[in-house]
Amino acid sequence: MFLKFTQSKGRRYVQLVEAFRDETGHPRQRTVATLGRLDEEGGTVDAMLNRLAQAKGRRLDGAESAAPQVQFESALALGDVWALDQLWRELGFTELAAVFRRARFTAPVEAAIRAMVFNRLCDADSKLGVLRWLKTVSMPGLSADDLSHQQLLRAMDALMDHRDAVDTCVAGLLRPLIDQELSLVFYDLTTIRTEGLSEQEGDVRRFGMAKEGIVARQFMLGVVQTADGMPIHHEVFEGNQAEAPTLLPTLKKVLARYGYIRRLVVVADRGLLSLDNVEELRRITLPDGQSLEFILAVPGRRYGEFTEILQAFQGKAREASSEIIDEARWHDLRLVVAHNPAQAAEQTQRRRERVKELETRAIQLSGKLDGQDTGVKSRGRPLSDGGATARFYHEVSESHLLRIVRVDLKSPQFAYSLDEEALARAELMDGKLLLVTNVADLAPKEVVASYKALADIERGFRVLKSEIEIAPVFHRLPDRIRAHAMLCFIALILYRVMRSRLKLAGAEVSPERALEQLRAIQRHRVRINDAEPIDGISTIDANQAHLFQALKLPKPTRDAQMTLL
């Protein structure tokens, strides 16, 4: 059958015609039905078309509405959270769900943790901000309606209630990433600023000297990481905690978590060296009975103990044009000394310039005092000897030169002296790095190289404070602060895995920049006429596809193909 259009008396009609053959075999046509006038608006033809379109899920109310009606209902960021979700599953962090199921939690604790960790990496915000952020992304298997603010806080409480189980789970996930034969690990601390003035039982918020050089209410965060930059353990300490006493308890926990490590060499920065620490470290043994090994930097304030050793080394240092490394013995341990002549010259020059500025300042203060005694007027308020002494002492203290420029605080008159021996000792130490170690099979250059790799943990702290935005912390309860630190620590693990994969692939982009580029991949929801909505993914360009390849993660797949009729 087919449609046939005819015309009669200036009007056009639509007929349904059947083709057939008569008894003699000749082709014939017969009209089955006249469907109506084609030129009649709202007639039977239009009614029939609308009924057919409705059956097909379309509307044909007029000539202008003949095209499909497309409504874009939503567009949510997908690429960054998709990549993080794939990495989360690949590393096995979904096993955290089993930890809380065994504890008979009915709330989606693992999903809440995943949302808070991803938020730290994508768009760090408060816990309430996490819910707002979830409304802007297409988190695989999770939406903003699945979580509440209380559920996020309860998930943080669950982290602390079952911290041992969570730490054990994370340690198991990191096992493939750790070299069991020779595990070089680094330990360092940083200060994390907090807000609020309330006092809580067991509070970790204390006033102390921050890394930025100011007194602030804070807590201390200690991190242990491998030579490859993989963080494997963290600890939260009170904000006024001295650094040295934190080393031993942290190492004991690391050995308990990673007992399969056959050799452990600990590298720690200045401030963690003390005779008590050294003796305790020498007594620690690994599960197989092998001794713990360490490389500890000597803090500058203790360089005076090594003056005699450095004097013997100074002859080589004066003749050096590039870095030289030598070693000696100290308390039955190896003392590795490195000297950088360029750095030494810079430090010496900077100190001499500052001493000269202070001497010039002292002459100005003395001149003003002498002028006042003879009746000479000068700008500003009159100056007393005590005031001059206080001002000068403050300026010397700010320059960290009190051992060299000695201000006489007991004298009734303004007076100071320059300690030439202290200046010579300071210049003797310039450009030098002193390392104490019990590692026997590393050459001095390898010991120095191992210590210099500690700078990578400082970069990790910068990531925590910038990209992950661990500070300032607004939580009031001590366990919530610890939970916040754990969430940021897990985020740092994901960040470092991404960094390692991007570096191995030769991609000259940071994890932060990679996530920013992947964020442009969106999930769109479209409705055509009155049909069910269809989800689709925006086009993945070549650069984004390269990032997925470098990260060794699958690209997002389309759930459905949209066909526009």
C-alpha cells in the first residue's frame, strides 16, 4: 500500500491506495480509504499524524513543532571524579567498606569517606561544602541526596572508632608499593593551623611556634613516606610537642604495621637528633632480628659539638670548587660531612652584611644618645639607654645573631660587643651538612643523596597545605581533627600515585592540573520530547585521552547513544 495525493476542485486529498493484479495479470490500483484533505489545518490528516507521533513519543502540534523538542536537564563534572573513583577501586580502598560492615555500620561510611577524600583533591571545602560540591559532579554510584551532613560527621567518627582496623587495611593496600628488600623511609613533621579558642578534653590544639615563624594555635602532623614518595603512615601530635620525642613511637607503629619489611633505613631531619633518640634507635630491631638503621641530620645549634672534627675538614673545604663529602666517627657512629662552597660563600656574605648593618644601627643609636647628652635635638621621641638597648637587642634577635653580636643587658649604658670567635665558628659551619648514621653499606655520597631526598616530604607537606588544603582546621573535637588529618593523608596517597604514574608516562603535568583538565569532561542529561531522559558524556579530546592513558585508568563510557529524529 502507499499514499496517493489527488486534486479535485482546487483541493488536495490524501488517499490510501492498494496495488494488485487482476485476473489477467495486469497491474491495477484501488482506493482503500480517503484519509482527508491535505490542505485543511487541524483536519483528519493532522489528527492522524499527531496520533502516530504520540505513539512514537513525539509531538506534532504544528509545522514549527515538527522537529524533536530537546531539553538539557543537567550538566555535571565527571572526568576528575571518574578518574579518582577508578584509582580508588584499583588500589583497593573499597575494602574500607568491609571494615565498617564488620563493625555493623548501616550508614554508607565508605561512600562518605570517598566523597570527602575526592573533595580534598578536586575542590577542597568544609564538610557542608562537600554536599554542595556533590551537586555539581557526577560521582559514580553516589549523589548528593545519598549523604547528609550528619552522615559525613558520623563517618569521621567511625574512622577514629576503628582507626587500628583502617590503618591495617591501608597498610595492606600499600604493601605492593613498598620495597621489602631495602625500604628507605623518611620522617618529618609540620605544623597545621587550627581555628577556635575552646578547650576540649584531650585537645591537640596548642599554641606553638609554627613553621611560618609565628606563634599560632595548631597541631603537629608527622608523616612517614618511602623513597618513592609514597606516604605510608601519619601521626597527629599536640601543637606544642617537641619534635625529637615523636620519632620513636612513630617508628614503632610503622614496624608494627609493616612487619614484612626486611630492612628499614630511617631518614629524619634536624630537630629529631638527640642522644636519647640515637640510643633508642640503636636498640630497635626488626621482626627478623636485624637492627634498625638511620640517617639523622645534625641541627645547626649543635654544630659547636663538632668544631674539632670540622677543623680537620676545613683545609679541604677551603680548596673546594664544588661539593665535597667526607666522613669521620662520632660516638661509634659514622659522621658524614658535606660541604658546598657556593652555599658557604653565600651564607658567609649574607651574615657579614647583616652584622655590618647592625653595627651601623648601633652607631646611629649611640650617636642619638650622645647628641641628646650635648643638647642636640633630633627627630622622634627622646631615646634612653635602656630603650636603645631594648631596640637593638630585638633587632639582633630577629637576625638570629645573638651569639655573635652580644648586647650587654646589664649595663646602665647602651653597649654591645662583637664575638669574633663565635663569628669564626659560624663561618666554619657555613655550607656544611652533618649526618649521623649507622648504615654501613652506603658510601658517603649515597648517605648525602638519601638525606637530600627528604626534601620530597616537604613537597608533600606543601601539597597538603595547598592543593589538599588541610589547614586551617575548624573542627573542635580532637577526634574530628584526627579524622580530618586521616582524610587528607588518604588524599595524599592518591595524589602521589597519580604523580608517580604521570611521571613514568612522561606527562609534564601535575596531578592537580591533570584533574583540572579532566574536569571538563561532563555528564549531560537530555530529554527528547516526552521520552525518558538520556545520559551522555561530552567528547573526550586527545589531551584528556592521553591523561587517562598516562594514569593507566579507563576512560568514561557512554551509557546510551542519543538519536535525534
